[in-house]
Amino acid sequence: MAKRRGKPPRIPQVGTHGMDDALHEYAVSMSPGESLELESLRRDTWVSTVSPQMLSDELQGRLFSAISHMIAPKRILELGTFTGYATACLAEGLASGGVIDTVDREDELVDMQDKHWESMGIRHQIRRHVGMAKDILDSGVLMSEDSRPFDLILIDADKENQRSYLDWACEHVRVGGWIVVDNVLWWGDVVNVASGNSKEPRAVAIHELNTYIRDHDQLDNVLLPLRDGLQLIRRTR
Ligand SMILES: C[S@@+](CC[C@H](N)C(=O)[O-])C[C@H]1O[C@@H](n2cnc3c(N)ncnc32)[C@H](O)[C@@H]1O
């Protein structure tokens, strides 16, 4: 993919969720930046979708790419494709012959996904599944089409079912493989839950998920306060 040179484009990133904006900008400017193809996908997402803020920001995308390069996965699963931005970032580090299964309930975005994945030359590495994530996981299709365990799983769909997605991921990622969970700070509200000052149900559920991950005897984790919070989790046994 063509590398972008110079200043980052003026496309909204909705990046920091309260973190220091200047530091965030500095981190972006000292990182390689997204490719022209990813920039085009970001632009299309902001022009054509009703909730473009769901898109990963540029720094997060570069982190997904770095993680994927570190692991060199043969098999990745993503829950929550949206317009396919994170899918494309993850594809950058795939091992030769590697594939990504990606799942989303929306069928309206498939043309946009195809257009951009084709222009990036990665369409052949992606198996798209349209439907509710829980139904697709429960259906067995992901393992009947390909029985290899996953090397990397990104959980970024609805927040209500995070715990069941995590349990499924723990069973189907290889020992030593990685699970990444997005939005684990919930706009900072988890801090209020932890201090007893909020009972907001989604923040409570996410705080409980973070606690569950930290105390899980098969998982090792680090919670990164990047954007809305990312859990990087390794299956240890
Ligand atoms: C935050 S966006 C994903 C962003 C994407 N991973 C990225 O980084 O660009 C969440 C996506 O999950 C999808 N989604 C929400 N609930 C779902 C469910 N129960 N099953 C499948 N997809 C779901 C939404 O349609 C949306 O596209």
C-alpha cells in the first residue's frame, strides 16, 4: 500500500476520549500514518455512514497493524467489521496464506468494504460473515470451514455480549495466541463504577469484564488506555 507522507489529513478521528489532545496529535505525527488507501476508507466512512465515530482512529489502526506484524497470524477473527478499516489494518501483518474471518450484522456496508479491500488488494484474504455475532459463533461455521485455532481475535461488536465473545475466543484462540477487546474504558465511566459512584449498566458490565479478564486463570492481560481502552490478552494455557 502507498505510504502517506507529510501532515495527517484533516479527517475527523474522534480519537482521545478525554486524553491529552496535544499528546495524541504528537503520537500520531511521530507514527508512520495510515496509507492513502486507509485514508480513503476513513473519508468514505465519514461521508457515507451514520455512525462514523465507530471507526478505529489512526493510532489504533497502526497498533492493530503492529500487533498483527508481531504475531504474523495465519488466522484472525474480527467481531464487528463496520466499514472494514481494522480488518485492513490487521491484514497488513498476516502470514503468507493467512486469512481473516470478519463478522458484522450489517449487510449495507458490504459494497463499501469490497470496494476498499479490492483496491488494497486484500479481498482474497478476507472471509466475510454477515449476521449476529453470537449466531455465527454458535453455528460452528467458523471452525467447520477451517478447523485451525485463531492466532488473533479482535472483539469490537456490541458491548452487551462481550463476556460470551471472550469465553468463545478463549476456547478458540491457540495457547499463546492473542485476544484484543476494544472500548474497555467506556468513556472513562468504569472509573466511577470502580469507586462506587456509578451504576450505569454498560459501564458496570465493562468493569466486571475487566475484572473477569484480570482474574482469569488462562489469561494474561494489559489494559492500554489508548482511545476508549484496549485489552491486550494472551491465552496462557
Ligand atoms: C465499533 S464498530 C466496529 C469497528 C471496526 N472494528 C473498526 O475498527 O473500524 C461495531 C460494529 O459491530 C457491529 N455489531 C454490533 N452488534 C453486533 C452483533 N450483535 N453482531 C454482529 N455485529 C454487530 C455493528 O454493526 C458495527 O459495524
